[in-house]
Amino acid sequence: MRILVAGGAGYIGSCTTEYLLDRGHEICVFDALLNGHRQAVDERAQFVYGNLEDYNAIDKAIKDFKPEGVIHFAAFIEVGESMKLPGKYFRNNVANAMNLAEACATNAVRKIVFSSTAATYGMPKNIPIREDEPTIPINAYGESKLMFEKVLVWYEKIHGLQYTALRYFNAAGATEKHGEDHNPETHLIPLVLQAAEGKRPHISVFGTDYDTPDGTCIRDYIHVLDLAQAHLLALENQTSGAYNLGTGNGHSVKSIIDTVKSVTGKDFKVEYADRRPGDPARLIADSTAAKKVLGWKPMYDDINAIVESAWKWRLKFPNGYQN
């Protein structure tokens, strides 16, 4: 299959591109390199430098490559920043993304797979979270993703553009070639690994008084290769819809810190602080629908294996993509 990957120079995009190429698919990566890395683009893929705010650029890329499907990863993802600069998030994650949807519809692309998020649910009342849980985002990031999901619903109704929105929980882990290298880093596992490396003086734990067994927040961590598998299955599927992606297993902040210490053999300083506003106590996925409809079968549900893969990548590339 010919697949255009928007945002393919980022963390999940580069890992998914590698996964698709390994299975014989032809890939064109379209990326503005605002947060991604040129070094993260697999040499087997075509690369087009461009920004989705430029309709002509994405329209030309699709016309030239003629993809059967498109995967859309290109988005801003920092929750805290979204609450300070909401306009930045709505412009990029909604308005610019509409250029991609329009180019797909204009050029008869069969399907688009959208990288959505569990942040669309806000503060869910039911755990584990199913797709029929009310979507009431509590930050501009989650709202921007939900808005584009709604855009895709209308593009299917009007233009026949099939879509799948994949609501990730906490993406983690690495392949042998590609891993997580954000600046700034906001995700827990790489932050704790940086503390283990001695690249940060301590790791901060925000809140120890949640209604959880050890008092810290619980999250569902999913290996990036399991996400990649889901994107391919979604492209091959002939229906439209939104699906949760997670293992169904919850891990607390304290348990992640303990796992990192065990995997790395390193000790480091842990500091405790007050809760951050808007952090739900638990976010755990019910991925039954993705398994049933898409045939998704996650392979990596062991948190030790997920952390170990990320640690191995950091040992191999101690400076990330700056090596």
C-alpha cells in the first residue's frame, strides 16, 4: 500500500513508518520538522518537507505520491502549553489539519487514520474507559483533537473519506532505530529515564494523595509498536469510527519510577510536589472495540519490556537524534 505519513519525523510517526516499511509498504513522510527530526525519517521512505498550514504543499505531495491511505500524526501535544496558547493548538491541530482532510478528499484518498488521544475524555467517570464515555475535554489540546474527529465525521458524510480516529492512552517504548526525543520532554517514562542517566537532578511526582493504592496517578502505557500495528489495521479496515488503544493495565507514577530503577540499575532523587490541576487519578483503556473491529492484538503488555526498550534506545543513542 502507498501511505503518506503526515508528521512521520516525530516519535510515533517515525516508529510507525519503520513498522510499515518493514512490511513492504511504500511510504512518503510529510513533515515540517517543527518538533520532529530529519534523522528520524527512515532512509527507505520518501521525504517531503512541508507544513500543513500550506494547502498547496500537502495537495502537491498527495497528487505526486498518490497514496491509498494517509496517517495523520502532525500535531502539537503539550497539554500545559495548550492552556497558555490555545490559539496555537486550534490553528495547527484543527485548521491546518483540515487542509490535510481537504487534500485527501480532493485527490480521492480512500482513508485517513488520525492520531487522537484519551484526552478527549477529560475526567472520565467510568474506568476502564469505553468509547461511549462522554467526551468532555478539560484542556485545549484534548478539545483540538476532538474537534478534528468531528471534522472527519463530516468529511466522510459529504465526501466519502473513510476515517479512523485512534484515541491513544500513554504511548511509550522504542524500536531499535527510533525512540522518544522531545524538547521539552513532558512524558513520564523518558523523564524518569533522564533522571536515571543523570541528565536531570531529580524526578518530580505531582500528588501523592490520589484515591489509588499508592496515592499517585495511574496511567495505561502502550508500546509504540502496538500503536503502529493499529494504524495499519485501521488503514486496511473498510469502516469508520473512533477506538481506544491501551493495554487495559494501569501503572502508578511510583511504580513506573520503581520499574525504571529496576531496569536501569540506577538510583536517583525523587521529589514530591502538590497535584497539578486537571490530572485524573486513573486513565485506563477498554480496547475491546479495537480488538473486535480492527483485529488489533497488542504484543507488548509488560511494563518492564516497554521501559527496557526505551532504555536500550537511550543507551544506543545517548544524545537522541543529535548523534
